[in-house]
Amino acid sequence: MIRHVILWKLKDGFGEAEKAQIKSGIKSGLESLAGQIPGLVEIKVEIGGTAGSTADAMLDSTFDDQAALKAYSTHPAHVAVADSKVRPFVQTRLCLNFEV
């Protein structure tokens, strides 16, 4: 199994209400992929960081194997969510993939 964790920092210039709406869109968009992509075992997005957090959102997902993660990255449903809900709003993206 492969764990795929992403941290995002939103672009500067968004007000608090805009940030909340963007983060909610990221969460609902990505979590809606559950059951749609072969090899995606679990997907969860955290958007409620506590004081002192330096990231705005975190994706925590698990895949059957490296091939499933690779297929997810180009799957049309994932690309649609990433292109509409994530990429336009994100300044920084950090990724860590590891075996579990």
C-alpha cells in the first residue's frame, strides 16, 4: 500500500470567507473521488488546522500500490477536480508518498 499525503498553502490575497469556501471545495471535490478510481483505498482532506499551522489543507490518501497512485494522477475525475478546485488557488504544494 502507498500513502499519498499532500499539504497545500493557498495563494495570498483571499479573505477569510473566500479561504473557507476554497478549502471546502477542495475537501468536497477530492473526497467525492472515493469509489470512483480503481486502487484508491481511502481519501480524506483536512481543512481545519489549529493555530500555528502553516498549511491550509492536507490530503491524506491510500492506494493499493504505486501503479494505482500513478493511474490516479491522470484519471479524468481527479484531473477535473485538481484543475477546478485545487490548482487555481494553491501557491505551494508539498507531497510525501510512502509505503505502509
